[in-house]
Amino acid sequence: MNFPGLDGNTALKARLSEAMASGGLSHAYIIYGENRDTLQRLADILAAAMLCSGADEKPCLGCRDCRKVFGGIHPDIKPVLREKDKRNYAVDIIRDMAADAFVLPNEAEKKVYVIPEGDCLTHACQNAALKVLEEPPRHAAFILLAENPGSFLETLRSRCIELFISSEPSETPADDSLALEFISIFENGDPLEMVSFAVGLEKLDRVELMDFLTGLNAALVRKMRLDITGDRERYLKVCDLVSRLIKMAQSNVGAGSISGALAVCANTILK
């Protein structure tokens, strides 16, 4: 997946690239962080990837849809704006969005609703959006931007994939150490140590867990290309396992279930 104009955020990019490669992007995202411009940039990239009609890596940046998205003129990108004189969104604005979602796109295969001030959604607004987020038409997607996802109801958060984006261009992925620890335990082949490691993952939140898994996937691929010290077949099996766990995390499966699956399956591979 291409990320034009988006610096750093290596783990986030790997996570989204893996999602695209394994079947496509989700229908609903919460993008959060401190820099509004960076949030909007990622929203544009996600929207372009969803609408891109190019044959290669998405967004291809060259097709008609990509050019219109980044030019701010695509009719199937739907900004959902609050009234300028109001502090929060009116419920009717969100109800109108939910109703309009069932109308077919104008040009692309999908249309994307972008809520740039998700922090300004009242609980009533969020409840009005729940039904369409839970059972959206196949052609509709939703991107909510906010400084902190804590402003959203848990019922709404559970229907979205959360993405934290840093505005720091030199960001180093925090999960590299966890990935290297997993690989060390995997190479040592100690089942009890693997179980202990997996149990420790239960303390991670959804974003941290996804970042760990995508970072681990990238580290395993690098290991296979550069310096495998063990059986290549085992590495292929554990890469397949991590890909399955990423799909589970994308479906909002809890950290406890994922850590349990990691312990059981990894130990099967170790035997």
C-alpha cells in the first residue's frame, strides 16, 4: 500500500499494507492522534485506497479516482461536517449520513464518509451511527478522526478499527523489542517460555497488539530473507500463524483469545 506524504509510522504502514494484502481494508476506522493535518492525510490515503481503480499497489496515485481524491473533488468522498455555529454535531446530520449510505456511489465502487471532528459527536450522534456501522451496505465505508478515541462509546469503538498515527517523522516502532523477544523464544524452542510470553500479551490494548503482530510479521520476513538459523519450514508456519492472528485482531478479537491462540499454535510448531 502506498503512503504519499506520510512520514514515519512504520508499524502502522505495515499493519495497513498487511490488511490490504490479506483481503482489503475495513469498512470503518477511527484515526486518532495529536496532529489534525496528519490525521486528514491518512484519511485521504485510506479513502483513495478504497476507491482506487488502478491495477497495481493501492492507492496507485495515477488513476482517475486517486487524482480526484487527492484533488479534493471526488463525488464519492463525503465529508460529514458539523454546523459552524454549533459546538457538537446535530443528530440529524448523522441520521442523514446513515440514510445516504444506502444510496449507490456516483463513480467508484465505494463511497467513503469522513467525519473530521469525531470528538464533537455526542452520545446521541454515536448511537445514531451504530446501526449503519454494524450492518453497512457493501459500498459504504466510514473514517472518523479524533485526538483521543476515549471520546467514543465502546459500542461504536468495537465496530471500528483504531489507528494511532504519530506526527513524528522519525518514529521508531515500539514493538520491535517484543518481536525480537518472540523470535528469540521461538528459536530457543522452550514451550513454557512461549506460554509465559503469550500471557504477557494480554495486557496490550487493541492498537498495541496489532502493532506488535504487524511488527512481528515484518521481523519474521526479514529473518527469512537474511539469516535464518533454524528450519525454514518452521518459519513459514509461524508466518502463516501470525497472518491468521492479524486477521483475528482486525476482526476485534480480544487480546486474551489471540495470546491463547499464539501460545497453543506456536508450541505446536515448536514440537
